Amino acid sequence: MEYNFQAIEKKWQQTWADKKTFATLDDCEKPKYYVLDMFPYPSGAGLHVGHPLGYIASDIVARYKKLKGFNVLHPMGFDSFGLPAEQYAIQTGKHPAATTKQNIETFKKQMAKISFCYDWSREVQTSDPQFYKWTQYIFLKIFNAWVDRREKKAKEISTLIEVFNQEGSINVSWMLSPSEHFSSQQWKQKTEQEHASILMKYRLAFQEDAVVNWCEGLGTVLANDEVVNGVSERGGHPVERKKMKQWFLRITEYADRLLEGLEQVDFSDAMKEMQRNWIGKSSGAEMQFSLVKEEQILSQFLDVYTTRPDTVFGIDFIVIAPEHSLVHHLTTQQQKESVEQYLHYVKSRSEVARMSETKQVTGCFTGSYALHPFTQQKIPIWIGEYVLIGYGTGAVIAVPCGDDRDYLFAQHFQLPITNIWGTLYDGTKAYCEKFGQLCNSDFLNGVEAKDAMEIVIKKLEDMKIGKRKINFRMRDAGFSRQRYWGEPFPILHHKGIAKAINENELPLLLPDMQNFKSVGKQGKGPLSLLTDWVNVSADTERETDTMPGYAGSSWYFLRYMDPHNQNTFCDSKKSTYWNQVDLYVGGTEHAVGHLLYSRLWTKILFDLGYISFQEPYKKLLNQGKITGVSKLIYRVRGEQKFVSLGLKNNYTTDPIYVDVNFVNGDELNIQELQKAYPDFANATFVLDDEKFICHSVVEKMSKSKLNTVNPDQVIDKYGADTFRLYEMFLGPIQQSKPWDTKGIEGTQRFLKKTWRLFFDETSGKKLVTQKQSSIEAQKAIHKLIKKIEEDLDRYTFNTSVSSFMIAVNTLTELHCHEQDVLDILLILLSPFAPHLAEELWQQCGHTTSIFEAPFPVCNESLLVENEKTYPIAVNGKVKTEIAISLDVTQEEIEKMMYAHPDLNKWTGNKTVTKIIYAKGRMINIVV
């Protein structure tokens, strides 16, 4: 019987779907295992071969764990709200609801062809009202919560109101300025608006005016990680800094816990470091400077945070962020025009660009000064784009002899530099180390830097002009988007007060809107144009921003546990059973944003008592990318003639991209190309040695480079099992690697060779027997058991495929057709090539699915070597080899050799004078 993969794969895909083979039980006595993929954006025309890499890896693990006796949860859904889906809708001129539905159908058809063992009954879509009802519900819980720093946990906002009623703000004053403190009596006398304003300073989800990344081209605010070099990551549109009213999540209140949580999860060191750097914890001092403008001391003060209080006497100037609230107060009339020009320039610059371009120095003098806290000397105040308003206080002390960036700034603007490091500072570059004795530093002269830090902080606190402070680079997470395709906020604005809608009114449905590309006045989102929807009453309006894409993805892993619950987002018994995701698979592009936000939401839900764990993901596996191999052909300039790669130097040519789907290895299939692309129909192709060879370039898969490979085409030609194996065979899962369709044929040959262990393809005869297998075959299969188990526990899928190939070669050489060995082979292979394994399993007489079989146990005794093959040499020249027991003695070797029937043939009938046995190496017969 022939290996007909098309018929086999179609048959089992239908059978598994009909029998719901991969449906997951909630109430089960088996140990649980939750394996999850980062769900995709259904924003384009479908998958290319790079997309399924992580899905195949997680699918292999899910099937393996099922064989190992676990109750496996392996769901899939779609991140269907957000900017990617909306941009695709705009490009196609269709409504995002229609394009999202169509794209999801395409994705699911492609996934079905690859046969992932997803429990599709648990599918979620973030744009489904039955899903985003609970996103809105959780948002309201976050809105109605605050962080009690004394207990380091979130609590309901009602508990804060109770504190204010009983004791005022004295014990929870950290969100208020000194002038805002109040007693319990004063709290009770405040108006509803005043209450709302104070509570907004504490809420975990809050709204305030803020400087944000505004992208006119996309009509929305972007997070910092969505801006690259001053333009939007999606579409490359210019981004400017603009002040707007925005919703935020107070992630900074969880900074320490997010850092601590990294010690409890199995992420790569690189991933943990990325998160630590994003959070950016530092310790130092905040000091207060008096201000002088045009010889007048101002009533305002400037607070500056520094991690190096020991360098306080090296301050030569102060730099404040362009967005700082004191910029206009400090700008003198003489400097007004220069400052305004500089602010206009900075407005178009993203934070990322401002921080990354270390060699570009820009700035502008305000005309005003600060007074040194200890010497009262005047220090010039500059504006500089490298200072960010969201970090620290938005102002930095500049010590050019001790900081590279300050040094470049001082050199560029020819500002004086004070040397506080003596011979450690040579005048050509800053001395940035944190050790050394200080000089020119008043009461710190001769003091070591590490000791000076404590001395300065104590003096600042004694003088009441500063304090010790911990700071974080991370800022509160922007949660507003001025777009249509997103979750509406369940918030009403009543007389200027933000209020939650009643939970029984959820979901607040996204209204149908055909003109979703429009932007409202003053940067408001498209929903602001729907006046009938916005205006609930004469004095009450709906919020017109929508939530960002990461809203649904921050908690979706919980909904998979209980996807059809109408009463809550996830029953606590089910979340306690399934608990954390045991294995989370996805790309590094989500290393910071999605992972941090998901970890934040999990911690908040834990604090509020909804779930029993604080970290969402135990183990994170980041797959690399499959890059494209672009194919270039060379067109003779001015002609419709193309020349093979080896001939291009004989002509004046221009390279053009050609569709990789018509190239086998490097050889172009001219006839198929001409058939598919009419532009090439009448072209001339000049061959080299009867072939047309293309030039290969490894690049990112992109439609513009014609190097995307549709998995459907690969599967139609080679089969899903071959495709799955080949993706794993390309290299380690964590590494990026290029796709080359030519190599897939070897993987298909392996599957055909496996089939031939069971069937004679010529006669169709079944070869499987019930006889006891040979010891050699048993050793081969138990060696494979050990290797596959080790590989899957380490996620080294590529070496598993190699091991399968070696084992099948060995069994073929042994003419092994015994079912006791072949059954084991099929079970081991089933996570990788499920269709072939299931078909052969049934052909061998089994009546239940192979995925109900137990994973085989390795017999370690079969792996212990008790004999070794020794080369037999005569006078040092090897004649043959022989297998001998490992514990054989010299005397036994001599008897064996003298008695061997081939001795005379080896020696040529010469007299044997000595037999040398080099244990573990060889046997030498001396004649």
C-alpha cells in the first residue's frame, strides 16, 4: 500500500474533529498541563511558513504531555481588536468587522491543514462582545481599585474612601502634594467633584492630561514601543509629542513586584534583562532648588532626581525636559524666541529617538538659574531633549566631568566644566565610575564616592531640601486609543466626573460605524462623531476613546479556562485547577509590552481575590523567526531578457525579485513562472548549462520581496506531517533560520521510509508481524525513547527529528517489522507526524486513538553496552572486526583468536608469535 498523505491527512483531520479527540476536560483527576501560544492578529491575508513555527512546537509539547498522562489545555483564539486589524480594513476599504471575520476564517482553514490539537470549543476573539464584556468588567475592577503601599497590594477604592472618612489623608498621602493634605472633617466637607479629583490620583486606571505620542497618519496615540525612530512602527507615519487627556494604568505601583516576580518564572536571561531594563529601578536622592529669573527669586522650586548625589559639587548646569511645566515660567524674554523654536523642533521627536541618538546634542538656554543647595551659586538652566518628563522629575543635574552625555552637552555649548575627580578626570572624556576620592567638593573633599552619597542624602534631609528616593524608568501605561476598532470604555462623564457604568449594562457594545476612518475634533476618536451615542443625557457623555490592543491580550489566558461562563470572566475553581500557563510560546517582539501588562493584570486580579496566583506564565519559550530567502533574477537593461546568475557579468543588468514559489533551490521553473505571471510570458531566458539559476538573499519574509511561502502550497505538495517535521528540523526553535523548500524533500523521504517498515509499497502487503523483535531492534527503539523524552523536555525539537531518521535507518537495516518495536516508534513520532502515526496505529489493529496510548518507558538496561566491536589487525594492519564481551580477559582473547576459523586467512598461514589485546581499542596479531 502506497503512502498517500493527501487521503490520510484529510481522513484523520475529519475524524479528530468529529470525535472531538482534543477536547479538554475541566474536572479531571489527571495532573494538568496548560500550553499556550501567543494568539495571532487576524490582520492580513493569512499565514506564511514563518508563522506556524511556534504553533508546531507548542502542539508537539501538548501531544507529548497528553501521552505522558496529563490533562492538557491547548486552546487558540484571535487578538482581533486593535490597530493592526483596523489598518488592514482601511487598506482594503472594508469594515474591520468584515475583514476580521474573513481573516479569522482564513487562519482557521490554514491551521486545520496543519492539524494543531487545539480545543476549538474554547476559542476566544477579543472583538466578540461575549469576550470584551469581561475585558470591560476587569477594567472597571481596576478603575475601582487603588494600591495601599503599606500592604503592597491593590484594594477596592471603597476602602480608601473609608480611610479618608475616618482619618483623612495623613496615612495615605503619597499621591498628594503637601498642599493637598486634608483631615477627615475636611474630606467630608469637599464637593463631589473634589472627591472625584482626589480619588483619580489613586485609582489604578486613571485619566489625566499627559504628553503622548500622537500619530496624525494613524489618527491615534501610540505607546513608546510602537514608535521607532520618530515614526510609527506600523506604516512609518510621523509621530509628535502632544498633550492630551488620556487613560492610564498605574503600572508604576507594581514596579517592585514585577521585578521580584521575574525570580519566580522560567524566562530566558535575555528576556528577564529586557524587562528589568524597561522597569529601570534606581536609587538616589531628590533635591530641591530655588530658582532665579532676571535677578528675581521665584516662588516655585525645581525638584531634581539624581542617582549620583555624591557629585553634587560638580553641577555645572541643570537640564529640564522640553515638556516640563516650568519651561515657560523660566524662559526669559530674551530667550523666548529661541526656546519656542527649540520646542517646535522637539515636538516632532519620539522619546525613543531622543534617548537613542547619544551623539546628537541639542538644547536651549532658558535664561534662568537655579541656586546650588549648599553653595547658593547660580546654575544655568537649559532645556534638552535627552531629558524625559516621565522619568524622575523631568529634570537632571548635569555633571559633565562625571557623565558622558553631560560632557558632550558641555563641549557642544562650550560650558565650563568643574573637575571634582582630580587626576581621574583627564579633560578628554567624563569619568563615570562610582569610586574614587572627591575634590573641589567642599565638605566632601577626600571622601570616597560611595560614602559621599550617604553624607549628601543625610544633609539634604537635615536641611529639609531633599530626600532619599527610589525611582523607576518605567512610566504608567497609556491605555487610550483614538481609534474605532477597540473595546469601548465602560465610563460615563457626568458633569466632568468619570463614573463607571453599571456592571449589569455590560457589554457596552461598540456601535456600528461605517465612517470609522474619520477623526473627531481636537484629536478625539471616531466615536466622538456619533453624537446620539455619545450624549447619554444633557449632562452625561460616554467616553469616546477605545482601549488598546493589549487590553484583551492581558487576560485572555484566563478566559480559555472557562470560555462560556455567563456569570464571571473565569470561575475561581477552574482558575485554581488550571492555574498558571505551564508553557507560553511566542516571539520576542512581545517581550516588554504584552508580557508586562499581562503580568500586571494578573497581579491586580490576585490582589482583588479573583485568582490564586500572581504570575500568568511559568515557562516562556521564544521561538526565532523563519526568514525568507529572496530570489533575484537579472534583467538585461532595456530588454525583456533575463540571464542566469553565472552570465550576468556579460551584460548590463538590473536585479528584480521573482516569486520564490517558482524556484526549486536556486533553479527557476520558467514555464510555471510564465504561466502564473503574464509579464514574463514573452520574455527571453538565457540559460547556463541548461539551467536558469537565481541569486539568493536571506531577508525578512515580505510580500514586496516575493519571498513569502504559503504553507497551504507546501502542504498540498508534501503533506502536513512533512511540513511539521521540516519546520522543526530547520534548527533550534529559539534561533532564526532561513526557509528553503528544497530541503523539505529529505523529510518527506524519511516519512516514506517509515511507511515501508509497515507496508510493501509495490505489493501493498502488510509487513508487520507479532514476532519478538531482535535485541538490536529493542536497543535502537529504547535509545530513541530516551532521546525523544530528553529532547522534548528541553524543547530541542530539531535533534528529535535527526534521531527519528537515524532510528528508522537502523530498523530498516535490521529488517525490523515486529509490532512490539513499531508501536513504540509510532507513539514517539505521533506528536511530530500525527496523521501518519494515527493511520499506521489503526492499520496495526488498534481501535483507540494513538493519543490515548501511554508514552513508552525506556528500559535502561538495554542501553548498557556489554560488548564492543574490536578491529582485528595483523602486524598493525586491520583485516576485519569482531564483537567481543567488555569483560573478556587476555587469556580468553588468545584462546578465541587461535581457535577462530579465519585465523589462517588473516595471517597467510604465517606463525603467530604474539596476540596483543589493547582493552577498549583493538586486537593485534603479531606474525
